[in-house]
Amino acid sequence: MRVVLFTGKGGVGKTTLAAAPAAHVAGTGRSALVVSTDPAHSLGDALDADPTEVTDNLWGAHIEARHLLEGAWGDLQGHLRTMLAGAGVDELVADELTVLPGVEDLLALVEVQRFADSGRFDVVVVDCGPTAETLRLLTLPEALSGYLERLFPAHRRAVRGLVAGLAGAKADGAGWERTVDALGVLAEQLRGLRGLLADRSRTSIRLVLTPERVVAAETRRTLTALALHELRVDGLLANRVMPGPPPSLRGPAARWLRERAAEQQSVLAELGELGADVPVTAVRYTAAEPTGVAALRELAHSVYGDDDPAGTADDAPSRPLMELRRTAGHGVSADTEFELDVALPGAQDAPLDLARVGDDMVVGIGFSRRVVSLPSVLRRCEATGARLEGHGSDARLVISFVPDPGTWMTS
């Protein structure tokens, strides 16, 4: 079972390029679902049908996350309000404290995972919202999981002790048990979502763009931001690539076509420098917009040829997105030196920001930040420097560590 997520700047054609591979897969006899999390209801327009059963083996759906709030999150929110009220928190304040930013995005992802785990579909294609919203969507499970772990430790006995302390002597024991159970379900969902998104054997992320410098710059930043969160992009789709003018065409129109095509090819060449790990596929600009299943299948064939549009690259890079290595010393002692190596394709020109917060390292690249939980051996070390190495898809952030003398002597 494969999950393929498409995102890109608004207006670049990502909905059409998401619907096309789903239509192609259905034509080969496999069951495919194309589902949209984009608030703009354009999926039905691309399919030229209501998002239900479109044709044999092809299904469509649009996730309305707002409608999920009263169910899954509503129960947990009610439990949390009860817990805060038992601790003496004003009802209105409790309502504000239990509003979780981004919960609609989280519920949309939970629905995608439910479709993926249902066993009904061989391929689930997701038409995500615009890039910035999708970046928040895809990084939300890890961020919320870290927040939940800090607020309510994983050990159930510790959680019960915290809840009992907040509740006081008049607490309803069964109510607090339900709160703990609801938090446990949320934590498990977050772990499952994070695992699904980071599993390259199951999930692909593809960025759709038009070959324009502003759009390409945003695409490179998104690629770096996703890599920072250990989410790998397996392809860029450059949509609406102009052909050169036919030999018979003369005058201003021919000159405009030549200049436009040359500018687009220059942008594509720059994107190509990202390397083979992130292949760039050009999608020709067509006179007619592809709508309907037949046109979408024709588009998919023009983009992917005889390859499986839901597949992943066989030559996946062998290096992990994040790795720890020892660079000096032997064993684990005070003279040992370490490096934490993080893959950040396209980051060679991005501003770098690092901060140590307890056992975590806050890494900022451009507009994206991630709290990286340090491996246990690095928690007794101090960071001595950082550098960006490589170029394109090979760009990596290398952070150097040496043991903290005070910590190692007292451990």
C-alpha cells in the first residue's frame, strides 16, 4: 500500500497532477483513492465528477476536518476541560486552554491514515493544501508528540500521579482514567502518523511547481524544511513548461516564446543541481486543461511513461537523513568527539540558527525550525561548532560535540 502526497504553491496545478496518477493506477486494475485536504474544493473539478466512486477502481474524497472536531477531538477536549475544572481553572479559561492549534490539520492526517490502513485501497493519493500549510501539516505529528510527552509523560503511573494532583481530593477517579486513556490514544495516533510519513517504503512526497524563479526558490526552501524534519521528497514536478516556437513562427510572438522557454530551462537547470536524489520532471504546457479520467490518464502517461506513478525511486540514497558518528577518541570517554550529521538538501545558502535547550537541539534553517531530541550520548556533551557541507541534494548540516567535563566527571 502506497501513500503519495502532492503539494506546491497555490495555482501551480498540484490538484491535477495529484489526480492523474490515481486515475492511471485505477486503469491498471489496482484500487486508488485520491483525497484532498485542500480547503479549496478543486478535486471534483479535476475529476469532472463528485468525489465519491468516480469510475472502476477509482475513488475520490474531500476531508472536511471541521466536521471531525466534534468527534475524535471533542471527547478528549471534554476530558481535558473536566480535568482543568477539577484543578480550579475557570470554565472560560479551560475552554481556551483546550483549543489545540492545528488540530484540524491533525484530524485530516488521521483520516488519511485511516484510509491507508483500511485495506480497501492499493494507493492513496493526497492533494494537500498550499506549501506552507502542508509543511505545518506534515510536521505537526512530531511537534505535538513532543509537546504531549513533555506535558504528560509516557509512563501511565506518572500521568495518573499528575492528574490526581491536579484533581484534588474531590476528583472523579473514573473521569481522570478516561482522560488518561484519551491522551494515550492521541499519543498513539501521533506515533502512527509520524511513522507513516517518515516511511519511504510506504509514503512519497512530491512538490509541484512552475518553472519560475520565485516559485522555485520556495520549493527549495520547502525541500530543505521537510528534510530537516526527516521527511524525504522523491521528486519535483515542474508544470506548464513551454515549448519553443515552431520554425515557421516569426515576429514578436516567436521572440516571446523563445525568451519564455529559455527562462524556464534556466530555472529547470538550477533545480537539476539538487541532484539525482530529487529528480525534476518537466510537464509540458498543453492547450487544453486535462479534466476527466481519460485526460488525466493521458497526462499521467506523459509524465511517468511506463513507470508506476505511485512507486518510489529504486536508487534511494543509502545515507540516512540523520546520523551520529564518532570522530576522535575510543569508546565512550572524556576524550571522545562526535558529529551529528543532518541531511538538508538545498540548504547551502540558507541562514543557520542553532540553540541548545536541555537535552534538545533547536535547529533553524531559513523559515523552518525543529526541536531535535539528542541521542543519549550527546546529552552529556556540549556543541562546539556547526557547518554546512556539500551542495544540492548532498548538502548536510554537521554539528560537532565534545564531552562536557563537569557532566562526564559526575556521571
